[in-house]
Amino acid sequence: MISDYVIIMLMSFLAVVMVLWYFRKRRELIRFISDIIKELEEVFKPTDKVYELLGYLVGFKAKFKLGRSSNIVNAYAMLTTVPTYSLLYYPIAKVLTRKNLLSIAVEFRGVMSRELHMVRKDSKKFEDKLRGDVPYIDKMYLREVMSSGKTYRVYYEDPKDVDVVLNELESLGDVGLDIIQLSVFKSRSTIYVVTEARVGVVRTIYRLINTIYAKVK
């Protein structure tokens, strides 16, 4: 009888904790998504924009059209979040080291003559996707490099471009930019970056992309 009472009390306590956790983390996640959207629009200053929700508090896709005076035609962004508002899922996410991810792709007006793809060595999912997007990747040169204590596989056409990218990443210093993939697609005149999503990184990504475009094109 006592044990039943204890179980009921524990379950009631857990239910209260889960509800409080849900509303607190939900509020934090909504604020986080809003901050990322605000940063994107402040940086790109689009003349037109289209958002697509990926699900309830999952994230979004966005397409920004820029004015004719810009050297950028379109910019694309995708934010995916970890459902930390679920107390049951939270420890699983910690064990699996799941992270909020932000990808930004910038399509330039100018022609790009060379290609480069840099992907973190321990991110098999991203390398597999890259291979699907770039069927000729095995015909490119391959080199393993270190940046910010992480190992990357770099597929490239011109070795000078590898040094350019590494130098630019080094020059950023400790700004909290945790890059998972960086790609230069010459056929699309597009530079694509995937990083851990954090408030304050959008402007840094934008500057990085523009600098690489100026030096690699």
C-alpha cells in the first residue's frame, strides 16, 4: 500500500517536472529560432523571402532573393533543432551528441572556375550526402587537414584553394563557428556551409563565404 503511494507520488512529481521542463525549453527554442531568423534577415537584407516550416519546433527552410545591386542572386538557409523540450529525449540527445544545425548556401552572380569540398571526417552522413551531390568527387584530389582541433577531408582541384580556406578559418579565431561542411560548387556558383547553429554566427558565416568567393573564384 505504501509502495503504491510512493510510486504515485513519484509519477506525479515526474509529470510536473516534465511539464515545467517542456514549457521552459519550448520558450527557449522559440526564442532561439526567432533570433536566427532575425540574424539572417539583418545580414542578407532580402528583397523577397520565402519560409517553409519543417514541423513543430523542428526548424525551417528559407530562400532569400537579393537585389540586382548585390553580387548575390539568392541565399538559402536551413535550421534544424534538437527537441530538447522533451525531457525523455534530452539525455538521448546528449549521449548521441545531437546538435542544432544551420546550413547557409549563397548563389553568386559571377562564374566560379574551381571546386572544393571540405567535410568533417567523423560526419559520415554529410560525406555520404556530398558524394550523392557530387558524383565526380573521386576524380578530385583528396587531402586530410586539421582545423580547430578537428580533422577534415578536403576534395579539391587546386591545392592553393585548400590553403586559402584553412587560412580564412584560422583568421576567424575563437568565434564559436563549428563547421561540419564547407563546399564550393562551381557549376552552381554557390558556396555552402553547414555549422552548429548558435546565435551570432550568421554574420561570421556570411563574411567567410564572401571572402572565400573572392579568393577561390
